[in-house]
Amino acid sequence: MRQRWWLWSLVSLAAFAAAIYFYRQQHVKTPGTHASKNVVENRYVDPSVCVDCHPTIAETYRKTGMARSFSRPTTANTIGEIKNPVAFYHKPSGSYFTVAERNGRFYQRRYQIGFDGKETNSIEKEIHFVLGSGNHARAFLSRTERNTLIELPLAWYGEKNGYWAMNPAYDRPDHPSFTRAITHGCMFCHNGIPDEAVENQRSGAEAVFPERLPEGIDCQRCHGPGGKHVDLAESAAKVEEVRQAVVNPSHLNADRQVEVCMQCHLETTSFRLPNSIARFNRAPFSYQPGEPLGDFVLHFDEAPGFGHEDKFEIAGAAYRLRRSACFMKSEGRLGCTTCHNPHDIPRGEQATGHYTNVCRQCHSTGQHTKSGDCIGCHMPKRRTDDAVHVVMTDHYIQRRRPARDLLAPVAERRETDENGYRGPVVLYYPSSIQGPDRDLYLAVAQVSQKSNLNQGIQDLRAAIDKHRPDHIEFYLHLADAWKDSGKLDESLPIYEEAVRREPKSPVALQRLGFALRSAGQSARGAEVLKQALSVDARDAASWHQLGLVYLDQGSPSEALSAFQKAVEVDPDLFEAHNSIGGIWLESGKLTQAEPAFREAIRIRPDYAEAHSNLANVLASTNRFEEARYHFETAFQFKPDFAPAHFNYAVALSKMNRFAEAQRQMEIALKLDPNFRQAQEALQILKSR
């Protein structure tokens, strides 16, 4: 009755992260190309050179939140005081977090209290960067050996004079732990433009960042690359020629001007939709001020009437402003810079007076409250829906302040397949697009995060048949959608078509290889995954999947080698550690299986499969109480885990606890009525 229960739910988190990244941040086939003919080729320069000619602006700008959006860790922006080390207990996950400084370097650590009452599952990562100015929040990033960046779980929030709490989507028992990857999309809106290698800009590539990163959003995010501007300034060029070599947003028309801000502040939602799709012919950092934003990225929204009209999220200031009657009736006269000088942000009473005076430019009927604070009533501060520890100004200008308590604490919303948005996805910005792009991108928006899957599949299939697009991303989205709908037989030829069009695309080869394995075509799957690895040998997810294919083929030694290679490439790929443990468990080498399972749990304490597998080892070595602890932990994180209930029943039977064993076997069958081994075992238990 020995079965590979440990294989049932091995879905690679790295593959999932790569897929989410692919959905949200697509790249060009030839990195660095631009869709807009009006964008002048130029180069980015070290922003420190701007100080020589613009010292006053540089001095005020460095104090703004944008300038402080990304930085190296210091005592001030990381732990506050060395004498008071940071300690935080997260009750939902039973985890303790500390932040400490040692010899000028900063670290975030997590540990738990295990079965024996002692510290367990300890993991520590160095803090290499601080993301966020601290006006509202700071997150902490660690650089991996592969030069990827991960977000660490514990964050600092500015509300109530500052406090520690979990990052968004971490305030739950099962959270990403120390494995959430920073994508190009994260970097795009939180920092200046990195000097990224061409090979890292290809479609679907993992976000690998250069050693040297900008530290904060600099002048060039709003003014465009400054290389030519600096060269001309250092030459004998005329003043007007120097000025024209860089973008001055105030000289742009109203649409192009507000788009400079909207490139980062137009997020319709951070929940599943998608909120935007970068055009497939664009590199991740190729937008330049002055070009139409829609040439770079398309923004989408939920359809009206689904109850999402009043959503208020952290990166949606422009989205909220655009709902305002003031904005809509201004015919372009009201924009972000009407109120905000990006070079110098007022604070306190100065800010109140400044913004009130801006309102009075149009509303000169006089003061109608004692305070005279227009913003406090018509643009009140409010707690955001997606980052529940953040309070910020609502840029939806309303006639009357909402009656409810806008600052009341709220629980973090846990989005699942069951409660996520399921409905049409509509184009939000630009308001319309023409030609084949309209059919293709709108259809991709329906399927990319399964919001409108069935209709989207039909729309995308029809659009591809009609327009036969060059970019393989359209084909990959359609293939993924068929797979997500449970129709692998429909997805396989579409994946094959993507590979035919781009035989060297790592993401196309990886997706095809994964799908072939799921379809039971192990020989072809192995062939394709080897092709993917010949293109990119640093793809840990493909190494792991190749190992699973070898297992399907009955080659455990080759599988073990592939799993070990996956761990070598990415030591935090917890699924691969679990798979290594599974090989040893299958071969009866329990002393080797146990540390592999414990390592998977150390990396991801919510990993139910590894807890169940470790419990099997413990039960087999007469450590039943500890085995029980891990079985029950597995059920906590995965209540519908039928194989774990089966294995728990087997362990209970060995302890002669037959009544309990029968109850667990019945649960397994309730969860999976077709579980043949559980059916047979239950009959044996009942016959005793």
C-alpha cells in the first residue's frame, strides 16, 4: 500500500511566481525597443550629476517620499534604536520576528516554538534594501545569491508614531514567508530605472537585478533619461537646445502630463483582476515621459455594478482622483501637479494652507467651516483596503465626508478562488484602443487571472484565429486558460505553437514541459524541459519538474539529481527539499528523509505536504506524539488533505488506536470518495 502521497500536491511556488510575474509584467522580444516613434533613444545617468545645475531643487526633492522610496538600510530607517531590538509576535502563524544590527549590517529573523517547546524553523535573511519612504510604510528586501530580491515578512508602518506589523498578504497563518519575489513591476514604481542586462528583459525572465541599483525615484522618472541633456549642458550648446534634450512635464499636454504621475499611481486594484497588462513589445522599464502611457501599458477594471466602485487602495491616488467631479469637469485643467509640486512637498499646517488655497482657485465662495480645511472634509484620510496598516489621503474629492469611521481598524482581506472577483474585465485606461490590440488584449485580461475565464477563452481563441499575432504571449495566455479550465488536451497544441514560434523561449518551453507532464506525456515532457534548461540552466522550477518527470518514468536516481540541482540553484525552493525527502522516504532511508522534510518546513512552515511526510517518518520511527503534532499541523493548513488523513489513520492503526484510525479514514473518504486505498483500509478497520 506504499504510495507516493508526497507527490500529490507538489506545485512549484517558483513556477507560480514566474507565472504571476509573466501575467503582470510582460517584456519585449527584442529588449529596449519602443512602440512609440516619438520616444528619442537616450541613456540614463547617475542622478547625482543633476545637483550641479539644480542644487535648490535637488535639496528640496531629496526630502520627498519619492526620493526616499528605495534606500540602503541604516539604523534610522531599519531598527530605530540599537538599544531597543525589534521583537514582534505574529499570532496567526505562531511566528516570532526580530530585526537586529550586527557589525553595521541588518537582519530579519523568524522562529517558532516547536513540538518540544524549543525554538524551531529559524530562518534569517540580511536586509540589503529598504523599500518605501516611511511616510506610510517600509518593507525590507534581501538579495539572493542569484541577484533576485525577496520581500521579508515584517514591515514598519508610520501610523501611530510607527509600529511593526506584517506586510500585506502576510497577516494570516499561511503566508509567503521569506519567498515572495520582487518583480520588475515592484521595482518600476518604487525606484529609479536600473541598468538591467538585456538577457534579463526577455519575455518571462526571472527578475534578476544588477549589483548596483538606484536609491530612490530620481529626476529621470519624470523628465526622461538625462544623458543627452547632460552632454549638451557640458558642451557649448545653446540653452534652449539643452532644455529640449530632456522632458519638462509642464510643457506637455494635459493627458501626457498627468500620465507621468499615472505610470505609478493609476493602479485600479491590487487584488486579482488584472489591473494592468504591459504591452508585449515593451521592455519592463522602457516607458518614457511624453509618450502615451497606453503605448506602454493598458489598465483594466472590474465591470460596473459588481460592488467595487468605492474601493480605496494604496497605489490608486490617480484612479480615485479621476472619479471626482472636479477632475471630470475641469477638462484637463485639474491634474496631479495642480496641488502637488513633485520637487517640494509641504508638511503640517503649511500643507493645510497650501491645499486649501488650491481649492479656492476654483471654489471662491468663501469659507463655510470654522477650520477652513477643505481637504479634511472633502479628501479625508482613510485606511486602505489592501494595506490595512496604512492611512492616507483619499484623492476622490467628495461633496460630503463619508459618515463611517474611515480610520477604524480592518482585518486583512484574504482573497481566494471562491471569493475573488468573477466577472467581465473592462478596459479602463486608455478609454479605447483600436485594431487587433483591442480584441487581443481585452481577451487576455479576461483569462490572465481567471476573472472571466470561459468567455475569455472563446474571445481570445477567436482573436488569435482572426489576427494571428506574432507575440507568443497571446498563445501562452490561451494555453494557460485552457489548462486552468481543466482542458489540458486543448492547451497542449497552443503551447506547442508558442514553442514553434519561439523555439528558444524559456517560458514557452517551461510551460509546455509542465503541461506535458500533467498530461502524462513524460517522455516528451522530459525532452522539452531539457530544452528549457539548455536555454536557462538557472531555472530551478524546471529542474524540479524534470525530477518529477523522472519519477513518473521510474528513475529515482535521475530524479534525485534533478531535485538536488534545483536546490543548488535556489536553496529556498521548499518543494524541491520535500521531493528529495520523498525519494529517501520511498527508498526507506528515513534518516536522510527527515532532514529534507524539516528543511522544507523551515523555509515554509505552512507547507502541509512536508508536515505530513515528516509525520510519516516520525510515526515509522516510533515518535508518535511528534508525528501527531505534524499531522495536525498539516490539517491546519490544508483541511481537505485526504492523503494525510489516510497516513494518519495508518499511523494510529500501528498504535492500536483503531477507533481513531477509523475516524481519520472516514474523513479521507469524505474528502475523496474515490480514494481506493482508503476504501480498502476502512473495510479492514471495520472488520476488526
